[in-house]
Amino acid sequence: MRKSNKGKWLVYVLKCRKNYLYTGITNNLEKRLKEHAEGRGSKFVRAWRPFELVKILSCDNSTKARQLEYKIKKMKRAKKLEFLGIKNAA
């Protein structure tokens, strides 16, 4: 899975401990994942480490990335897993 996105905006999904899902956006995925790993990325991920990157969705700009992130975060878990095509996150 490619982690360097050279400035393109991405929506990413992490599977954390107890199969919790975290959805975020970034234009530098490698840096963002490092921040999460160091406990600086978000309080949620820090509390539910370790995590695994399970999905990356590319967007044209930050506005579209924020809209997609919001849409995903509003979904019920079953719909979110179906939409993202994520398996083994029961």
C-alpha cells in the first residue's frame, strides 16, 4: 500500500484495538501515521493503539476530503464497513 501521496488529500481509516475504526484526512499520510504511532495524531488513536491502516481514499482537494470524512463518520458501522469494503473488523 502506497503511503506517500505528495500533497494529494486522502481520507484514511485505521482499525484500532478492539476493532474500533478511526477516520481522518491528511495531505501527508506518512507524516500523519508517524504522528499517530507516536501518540500525537489524535486522542482517540492514542487511547486505542495499536492501529492498522485499512483503507485510503484519494480526493481532489481538502474540501472533498472533509466532506467524504464527514459522510463516513456519520455512517452506522455496518454501512461503513460495506462502503469501505473492509472485512475482518467485526
